[in-house]
Amino acid sequence: MAADQRPKADTLALRQRLISSSCRLFFPEDPVKIVRAQGQYMYDEQGAEYIDCISNVAHVGHCHPLVVQAAHEQNQVLNTNSRYLHDNIVDYAQRLSETLPEQLCVFYFLNSGSEANDLALRLARHYTGHQDVVVLDHAYHGHLSSLIDISPYKFRNLDGQKEWVHVVCTAQLNNRLQPSSLSLCPVWEGRSFPLLATSPKWQTPVSVISSATGTSARPEGSLLQMRSRLALAG
């Protein structure tokens, strides 16, 4: 990292010239230039302190000393992929398995949420033999093509909704409607299905994938009832 920080305006000008405009900044009208972070706080080039309510990477806080030390020590020895035999990956899997129900005993370790969601989708489709997916309105699941297809937050402004994607209205959940009244949203092309329609168009959905864009206040028991109704469909 450079010893001297360039002025914020210069950084912004360089970003606008060198980085694709599709990689959007937070607060584009007046971007925040973050130069360091510690715990739950982030700091800009003027030293102003912000509580970080956005980042979804630093699960134990920014620059946690134990994480920094462990990463430093490992990088001094080896940093490669998991297709070589190594103790660390099996040691971690074993420790993780001891915290979970007995049935959850086989693991995949991935580099990002997008990779994890894409793999979950592939596993669900392989297991069920079905293509359809139920998602919440405004949901976002990642930047891979497979995940943009099931993310209303993205596909509305791109290629539109696929036939096999079924969107549940979050407005119904937020309005505390009874779980039995949940239905699929009317969609952009005028299609509409009840949640578990028996129409030949409907295949058993492979999963219900919750939104990563905001949090909905759901009526108590709604997700359990939704799960039961999906299970009845096969």
C-alpha cells in the first residue's frame, strides 16, 4: 500500500477511468473513501469513523487480530487450492461437523457467496430432477449467470424473468397476511400462479431461496407452512 494516500478526487477520477461503471460505488453522489477498518468501524481518509452496517465479509469484525495472525502464518507456509491433500481442510471440516446435526457431515468449501449459491442450486436440481425455483421479490443471490436468473433485483433490468422462476411477493409477508394466503406475485409478463398450482406448467420447485437484499418481517410460522406446502408438491 502506498505510504501517501492520493486525494479523494484523484482516486475517484482514476476509478472512473480504469474501473467499469457497472462496478458501482456506494453513495455515488458523494462516495466514501475508506482507508482502514477495525472491528465494527471503518475510517475515511479524513479519519472520520463509521459504523459498518454494509460489509458482509468480515464476520468477526475487520482486522480481527486472530484472523490476521492466522492468515499471516499460513501465507508464510502455503497458499494453494484444495485439490492437494492437506491436514487443514479435514481438520476444519471435522471441527465444523462437531457443531452441526449428525446428518450434516459432508462439506464443500467455496470462495464466495455466489459460488455457494450456484453450487446449492446445482445440488438441488441434481437431487430433485426439477428446474423450477421459488424466490422472494427483490431477492439477490450473486453475480453468476445462474444466480442473476433467479434474482428479481437483477433480472428485471436485464433479460427478464425465466419461465421456471416463481417470485413470492414480500409485500404479502410484510403486511402480516396469514401464511395460507401466500401466493406468487403477478409477474412482468402477466403470468400468475398460486404457490402450489397443479397446472402442468408447474414443476416441483427445487428450493425456496431467501433474499439477500434487506429483511422482511414475516408472520410467525409462515416459512414452516411454506416448507410444508412445498413438500406436499413432492
